[in-house]
Amino acid sequence: MIDHLSGELASTGDRWVVIDIGGIGYRVQVTGPTLQDLSEIGGRVMVHTHMVVRDDDIQLYGFVHPRERELFTILIGVTGIGPQTAMNILSRISFEDFAIAIVNDDEKVLTRIPGIGPKSAKRLILELKDKMKKCAATLPGGRRRAEAGDAVSALISLGFSEREAEEAVGAVLPTLPAPTVQDLIRASLARLRERP
């Protein structure tokens, strides 16, 4: 397997790049954000790769950050999610936001991604929840964001709109050093009661 490629950025196209290594051009499928990053860097670039071999095709998928490649390999392991759908997901949502959406059972965030309907969103949550819990805990701010999501859900169940709940939690989150879900709910309720 080709783990990474390092060479001159020879050309770019719609979600692909060609990297020239010793006179040989490797065409690599990339996400929208990766394409933008590589175009800005220009010259000598490096991408972490994942090779997908099929009966009639061999494709290289490239990522600037190893974490993106990790999520790609996790996604293509989900029933019904192929490499193109996985690349589409990675083009539309960050690793951190994806992990938090899965942990919080947030189908709305997932169905905003073109090609992911309610059925696919449910399958992603079902198959990836345990893996993403581990990932979310290691992400910077991941634990805080997971707790913020739980607090928003609690406020919605108390009758507040999604917008009111998100705004209140978003406003109090920076003011609390290491909040629990209960701390966030209490502070958010106090803020919501203060409204005119």
C-alpha cells in the first residue's frame, strides 16, 4: 500500500491533484478542503494516501492530515458508504464536527451533507458511535462540545427552541472553565430567564 506521496504539485482539477514524483505523475482524489490547502501550498507537497483496489480500477485518495485519512478508512467500513460518499462527507464537515454529531445522535447535521439521507445518517450513528466516542474524547474541546450538545438537547426537551437552546449554551460555555452538563443547563436556564 502507498502510505504517502511527496513531490511537486503538477496540476489540479475538480477534487483531484497530480503529484509528480521523479517524472511519474500520480493522480490522487482529494476533498474540497484538501484541494484548497494543496493549491495554496503549491510547489512541493505531501499527502497521506489510501489506495482502493477494485476489479477494474485502482484509486488513490489523499489527505493533508492523517486524521482525515483515519476518518476516511472508518467511513468506508460502514455498510453502504463507498469512497466517493466518504470523500463527500469529508468535504462538507470537519472530523471534530462529524465525531460530535455521531456522539450526540445529531441526524440533522449529517443529513445536511448531500448524499446522506435519514437512513444513511441512522446507519452512520449506529455503526460509528463507539468509535467516535473515543475520538471525540481526544479532540481539543471534544468533551466540552459533547457536553454542550447534551445541554442543548436537555433545553429543547424543556420546551425551548433549538435556536434559543444553542444560543444560550453557546453564550455560557466560554464563561465556565470545566463545565458539566448540569452546569451548562443551570447557567443557560438562568440566561434564558433574564431575557426581556
